[in-house]
Amino acid sequence: MAEHRTIAPNEDPVCGMTVDVAQATAKGLVRTYEGRQYVFCGKGCFLEFGDDPETFLAKDFTPSM
């Protein structure tokens, strides 16, 4: 398993935005990957992460909006 960067529980791993976990959950913008739950600011980030999670979790990835 690859080593992942540190991501806060309320951080969108794609863009880095702070996300309200309850709202993301209510909107279906939550995804579990390798036993960890990630939340997303919107559908675009949610879908991008689903296509290739390792890209966004990599130690050298820097989220940008």
C-alpha cells in the first residue's frame, strides 16, 4: 500500500476545501476508500477522486481550487 499524505476528516482531498461533513453526507458526497471516509465539496471532486484516488492521496499531491 502506498503512503498517503495527511488529510483532515473534513478536508476535500481533491481541492483542499473545508467541508461540512454532515452536509456532504446528506448530499451523498462521501466516499470510502481503503477503509477511510473522505468528504467532497461537490460532485466534480467526488467524481474525480472516484476515477483515481491514489493521485489525490499521494504524498506529493498539493490540492488546489
